[in-house]
Amino acid sequence: MTEPRPRPRSVRRRLALATAAVAAAGIAAASALIFTSPAQAATTLGASAAESGRYFGAAVSTQYLSESAYANTLGTEFNSVVAENAMKWDATEPNPGQFNFSGGDQLVNWAQARGMKVRGHTLVWHAQQPGWVQGLTGQNLRNAMNNHIAGVANHYEGKVFAWDVVNEAFEWDGSRRQSNLQQQLGNGWIEEAFRAADAADPAARLCYNDYGTDAINAKSTAIYNMVRDFKSRGVPIDCVGFQTHIAHNENLSSYQANLQRFADLGVDVEITELDVGQGSGQANTYGTVTNACMAVARCTGITVWGVTDKYSWRTDNPLLFDG
Ligand code: 9MR
């Protein structure tokens, strides 16, 4: 067995990261401060974001809510949450038509008790489908998808402000991912999913969400073209999520322009799963992403993909806080 890689626990580095993100938010919020004149500048990520009407959220694994350090950091620093796994298809509909909302409800209740917003992630995705969905074909898969969207989005109506309706449906080269959904339902399945979500929760913001869209590239352009087509035909889409799982030295020279071109189509943009690999430039990269969001009027908020490095899906200490 290999030893787990030791993880540095530099409090200073953590504070520097958090401070960089707050500072980045603060610079761009400075003009708002002139008008709102708060008694003192905000000192948490969530409060800093709120000064410009934005949110700063974290992905949450409900099993850690009972850890006081985890819960304290989450409740103090953030003003929005998303379930890291609890609202996905395998969790919410383990058997056909039998819904299980226990994990998602736990998070919603926790957040509501603290006045925090809740994002919904995710209604339809090629991954984390329950076994019974993976073998479905044709109309059976179509019915299952529409029934799933109706069941979950209905249940959380009025509780989640935005849904990642469809997650990760494109490849790097801009082609459609050849998932079971794509192969069985054809090109129209994304539109169908958005229409089903709109019917189930007309008030929620409906987002398309993906990774590798941090620049103007073949993948982001294919998604851009889809959103433009949806807007021109009245398909209900309100927002695009940019996951932003990135390396410390990522080339972000077109990041803001990419957000802006989507915003110019008439959709909100959100940073939905931000984490940045450890290395020189990590704090700067957090700052660049935060500044880009602050500079785009329709960028409504940032979610980082976890509270602490201790429980990140990555092993390169990509988050703002440690254990
Ligand atoms: O962080 C999530 C991890 O706990 C799960 O095991 C994994 C399963 O695929 O999904 C992770 O979250 C993903 C998110 O739902 C969609 N974008 C990529 C995220 C990281 O893999």
C-alpha cells in the first residue's frame, strides 16, 4: 500500500488564499461601497460577495455537517451551498419512481436555518446514474429522465434558486458526449430536459453546467452556440455554470471575455465548482477568477467545490481552507 501524500497545513497560506479572494471581491465592490456606506467592510467571503448582490458558496457533503470545524467555517464564510453528491440521480431516485430526498433535505434545512441560498446540482448527467437507468433505451430512458426531473425539481421548488439541469454534455472538441442520453434520445435531449425542468419549477434559474470552459475554446464555443440557439427559439435557459476546476498556472487570459460573451446572450453566468491546484500562483488564480466574475454584471456568484482540502475530490490542496 502506498502512503498517502502528506499535506502541508500552512495556516498562513490558507489565510493568504482567503484574503486574496476577499480582496479581489473587495476591489471590484469598492464603487458599491461608496453608495451603500456600510459601517465597516465585510470580513467573510459571503458578506463580501453580498455587497455586490452576489453569493459565495461551497459544495457540501452532508456527512461532515456534524464536524464543528467544518460546519463553523461553512456557516461563517459562505452564504450559499450546493450538495456535492446528495441531489444527484443515484442519490435521489435509487429505484424507478422511488425518490429519496433525505440528504438533500438535510442540507436545505441546514442552509435555510442560517439564511443561506441553495443551488441544485444536478438533474441530468451521464455519471452517477443509478444502475436501473443505465440499461434503459429509447422511450423508456426518455420517460425516466422526464419523470426524474419532475420529481426532483418539484420537490425542491422554492428551495433551490438555480438548477444545473444538464451537466457535462460536451466533449473537448465541441462535439456532443456520446452518453446513453445522447445515443438513446438524440440531439434534442438537452432541450427536452430544460423544458421538463421549467415545467416542474418555473421560478428556478435553469443552468447548463460544464468544465473545461475556462477559455474561449472549441468546447465553450459549442456550448455558446447551443445557448444562442436556445435563446433564439425560446428554450427556457437562464444561466451557464463554469465549473472552473483548474491548475494553479492556468491560462485565464480569455476567462472574463468568455463569461462576458455568454452574458451578452442574455443568460446569467455562475462559477459553479471552483478549485485551483496547489502551486505558485494559486492565490493569484483565485483572484483572477473572482475579479472576472466581479467585472461581469451578469456573473451572479461563485461556488468553490468543497469547504476544506481534507475532503476535496482532488489531492492537490485546491481549496481555500484546510482541515
Ligand atoms: O465531488 C464529487 C465526488 O465526491 C464524486 O465522487 C464525483 C462522482 O462523479 O463527483 C464529484 O463532483 C463532480 C461534479 O458533480 C460535476 N463536476 C465535476 C465534479 C468533480 O468530479
